[in-house]
Amino acid sequence: MTIYRVLLLFLLWVCLPNFSSMEMFFRRTSEPQTKVVKARTAGRDGKVLHRQKRGWMWNQFFLLEEYTGSDYQYVGKLHSDQDKGDGSLKYILSGDGAGTLFIIDEKTGDIHATRRIDREEKAFYTLRAQAINRRTLRPVEPESEFVIKIHDINDNEPTFPEEIYTASVPEMSVVGTSVVQVTATDADDPSYGNSARVIYSILQGQPYFSVEPETGIIRTALPNMNRENREQYQVVIQAKDMGGQMGGLSGTTTVNITLTDVNDNPPRFSQNTIHLRVPESSPVGTAIGSVKATDADTGKNAEIEYRIIDGDGTDMFDIITQKDTQEGILTVRKPLDYESRRLYTLKVEAENTHVDPRFYYLGPFKDTTIVKISVEDVDEPPVFSRSSYLFEVHEDIEVGTIIGTVMARDPDSASSSIRFSLDRHTDLDRIFNIHSGNGSIYTSKPLDREISQWHNLSVIAAEINNPKETTRVAVFVRILDVNDNAPQFAVFYDTFVCENARPGQLIQTISAVDKDDPLGGQKFFFSLAAVNPNFTVQDNEDNTARILTRKNGFSRHEISSYLLPVVISDNDYPIQSSTGTLTIRVCACDNQGNMQSCSAEALLLPAGLSTGALIAILLCIIILLVIVVLFAALKRQRKKEPLILSKEDIRDNIVSYNDEGGGEEDTQAFDIGTLRNPAVIEDKKLRRDIIPETLFIPRRTPSAPDNTDVRDFINERLKEHDIDPTAPPYDSLATYAYEGNDSIAESLSSLESGTTDGDQNYDYLREWGPRFNKLAEMYGGGESDKDS
């Protein structure tokens, strides 16, 4: 290996022109350093050329990268012409990598590289060299700059920026269609040799694809590649340097190529004939089934449009294209009838909506199939002869009269009998009824147009064999008018006549109304029931009339009001008339005829107090009565002075017991210790709950001796309270500290009976009644057992 490296360096030294001068010579001249030495040379044109001679002899240094030897790599030698070889000169190196990467022998000027150099990291280094006197440290030659260039070797393989590429190309593409271009890069020096020259080749993917060696463009290599046969391809591309020659380095990448779809396949039905069934009762718009053609393409290239192009049911059925499922949905267009037609035949076509003109030669891009639709019989409800019925009838017909007939039939081939009925929710008053067998509608109550002019009925038809199959139909009954109502006054009239009225004076205009509605319109006539000496009626012939006076002057003292019967009749057949009575009051009027007073009693009122004054007097009386009642209520609710003036009042507790008490153990009422120790009783204090009439000098109660019996103490206290006028009678003292004398009935306690040797007879318990029988048996029996 060492011999190979030496030979390689030798070849580079010989072959490269720059390597012919690997030393830098320093030459000493007799003149100063700035002196120019001229050499005369004849040029082509005969002129003399002058050349300046410098002290430095300069050339570039070259160094191979990736040196693998154990010693430092020799770079070159610096030498000055003033170097006598006595060691008086010292060579100094500075610049890129000086002292670390590059070192120089101070005496000989030899330059070495201390470690392996990578050209891809840095292609050249710029350094400066100088020779100085070792003793004076003064430069003997000016400093000069030189470059060490790193020569490249093929140590980097081509690399692709992506490990895996993804590309696509349309199916059925012609040969040579560009798919994608891949490019590899080589870090070696492209200006030196073929280290960076990359050649592309295909390792995997033939014979479907090829690659251009120089550009890396991948192209199709086979015609008519079909996506439906194969969609995915994996191609491996190799990039090799050294121009693809043997010994070059290489790198690979993978390209995944997908064939994209084009519309090169027409739709196809899987069946030539399709059979469907539909019930005859299916409403319009009902989906009865679907047809579907398959297309090997995808996306918009597989979109299909369905249509009915022929058949005997083109007007009975429609087809709708379902975009999401690419199906054709057949629907009912018109109502079906099994009894009329039982089978329909349709010709359905499926066609691509997006056709590529390049592939017309593969067409046509459509297909057809035959669809046979069978209509199934169902038990249909009855069918009325009309969608609705309208009957007109006069309001004066008799009850039970037939106003019309509805008809219905069973459309089925069995033709079942029909039963009719009325929906009573549409005839709540039960004015009509229907014959269940023939559908005749008749009245069951009298009709009155003035109450209801229209009646909207609902008739139900049901099959007798299958009552669940029903149908409804609307029946409208219009009541025609008959002149059966007499005209009446339009409003209530409050009529009056002035006492100073003159003959022929108008006192009222009247009009009439009629509930009937004749075809020719309303026409009324007005007249008096009898000749009246005071008033008359004049018909205006416009359905109004005037009431006029016939005499001069009226007196309310004689007659305060008049009753005037007026006859009103119509002109329809039969003529209807009625008599309305007007009440005409006699009133006092001013000169202009304005009413002032119509009451005759108003003349009899005295000229004393007016009505307003009487009301005021009545209000005053009511107010006085209210005041008296309030004063009496306040007197009854007098407040009494409270007995207890303060919550801080201290007094003996008043305890009421309805039973015998708790005996010696009951100490909740008061402190019994006071009674047992009379010496601690305080001086008598005045009561604060009442005001004493006289003030008494407080006096101490003499203390009882220590051995005083409690009973004597209580008796003494009782006497003191009896003679004390300030002690109210409601004060009482209750104590149970002293039991008193023995009870006549003696004690019932049996606590000591077990320890007493004396004989006791409990037979008297039986005499006390049934409540003590159990107790008598317990004690009586126990005594008997003891005796035995």
C-alpha cells in the first residue's frame, strides 16, 4: 500500500505541470531587494521586452485528500536564496491551518500536513510564508502569500434527496411519456476527473419504464398499460459516478408509480333482464327497485346517467340516478291498477357522463337492459264515484227526506259489497243520516238555514268482507232559503213627541230586518194595524218609514205615552208579516223641539230641597253613625295596666298540679333547701309587680331554731301571709317536702312485703272490682303457695 501511494505521488509530480515546482526558492541579489533586474528579450514585433526579477520564486502547492499514511503528509518546501545552510534563517508559516493543520520545519522550510484532509470540507487553504534572521529576527525576504489546493479523489457516492419518490402517469399513455425526473448529487469535485459525473440506470421496473442516463427522466416503455389490470409499479433507479464506469460509486432510490384512471371502460349491466314487483296500492313517487351498471373506471370516469328509452310503461314510471351509489332508482309516476294492467316492460339505458374523445374507438360508452315490472294485486279500499259531493236542499223539507246519494265500488276483482256510514264528528247534532246499503243521505231533524247555511259531512265507505279497508269522501250540503221569517224592527226605538207638536211633524224614522235572504233582495212594507187619530205611518219605499203626528198639541198630564202598532211585511212568497209596537212618550220641549222632560211626576215635586241637597244630608248622617260606632268600639277595648312590669321581677313560682306529685324526689318547682334551712331566708322585700297602697317598714322574720320542724315553719309563714295586707290572695306556696299523716287507704307498696314476716290479707283487692283481679290473684296466690 505504501509503494502504491509513493508511485501515485510520483505520477502526480511528473504529470501535473504545477507539480514541477514544488519548492519555493529565495534568491539573494547583489542589489537591494527593491532593485529591478531587467532582461532583454526580443518580441515578435522586434521590440525589446523588460522583465522584473523578484526575490521570491512562487508556485502553488497541491495535496491529495484523504491521506491514510501513518506519517505526516509532505506538502512542499520553502527555500530562500539567502539560506546558506548554516541555520541562520528561520522560516515562519501563518494563515489557514498554520501550526495546527500545516506545520513547517523552521530550519529546512519543509511543510507537512498533520492530519487527513477532506476536500469536501475545504478545497484550498491560503497561507503566508516569511524567512527571518534567527538572531535579529528581522525578515530577510518580504512576506509572500501562497495557496495549498486539495486534489479530489472519488470518495463520495451519488445521493438522492429523497429515499422514496411518488409519481403518477395516466393509463393507456404512449411510449416515452414522461413520468418524473430524479436527480442525484455527488460531493466530489466536478472540475477534476469523472468523480462527480453521474449516470442513471434502472435496476427494477423493466420493461414497463425506462430512465434517461444523463437526465434521470423516467418514461413509459410499454404502450397501453391498463390500470384495471395493474395500478401500482415500483421502480428502482441507480445513480453511478465515474461516468458509470467500473469502480465508480453508486446510490439508489425507489420510485412508486401509480397509473391514474382514464375513461376507457364503458358501463355494463350484469343482467340482460331485470324483474321487479310493485303493489298496485303504491302511491306516486314510491321507489319500487333499482338497476345498476358496473364501470371498471373510478371517480368521474365511472359516473353513469340512467334513462328510460323505450317500453310500454314510459308514462307510468320514472328513473332517478343516485349519484352516491351510481344506481338508477325506478319510481311510480302514475297510480297503478292491477285490474287494468298487470305487467310493464321498460328499456333502461346507462351511459357515461364524461367520455374521453381519445377512446371513442373503445365505445360506445353505454349499455341497455330490459326491466319487467309486475303489478301485484292488493285488497284496495272502496272508490267513490266522485272526489266530493255537493247537495242543495230547501230548509222547509220534511224530516226523512233524501237529499242525495253517494256511490262507491270495490275496485278489486272480488267486488265486495260496500257499507256506508256517517262520521258523527262532522254531524254532532245528528241532523242527517245515511242508508248503509245504498248510500242515500236523508234528514233526521228539521233544517234551518238561519242557524247553519252549510253542513260539511264525511261519509265512510267500508268493505263488508274487510271492514278495515275504508275510504272517506266529503259531502257538502247547502241549505237553500225559504221565506219562513217575518221582518222585525231593526233596533229598539225610543220615540217621543213634544207637547207643542204640530200635525204632520216627523217624530221617528223606522227600518226593518229579515233573517231570510231572498234572491231578489229584501223589500219591506210598513202600515198601521188600525187607524190612529194621533199618528200615521208613511212608507218611504226604501225599506224605511216615517212616523208623523196627526193632531195639534199633546198633553202629558192627560196621557204620558202612546202605543202605536206598526205592521211590517215582505214581498217574498209566502208573504211574512209581523206587528211591532212603538212606545211614544209625551215630553216637554223647547221652541227648537229639544226634549226637556218626559215625566209627569216631575210637576208634583215641591219647590223645596233639590236632589243634590238630599244626597249631601244623607252622607252626613252616615258619617256621624260611623264615628259613633268607632267611639263605642274604642271604649270596649280599654287597655289594662300589666300585672308584671318587668321581666326582672323575682317572685315565687306558682305551680299547679293535677296529680299527687312526685314526692320527695320532685325538686323541679323550687329549691326545697330554703325550707330545710330557715336561717338563710332574706329580709322581706316589697313586691314589684303591684304598687302598695301604704308603705310598711320592712321587718325581719324571726329565725326558727335549727331543730324546728318543717311543718311548724310552714304554719308560721302561712300566718304571716294571712295578716300581711300587701300579699295578694293569688299568692300560694306549694311544697311536697312533708308527706303528712298516713293515708286511710294505707300504702299499696309491696317493697317491704318480701322481708316482712307478718301475715297480710290481700282479699280486699277482689272487692275493688275487675281491674284489681289480676293483682289479687298474684298476691293471693303467692300467699297460698307460701302457706303450702
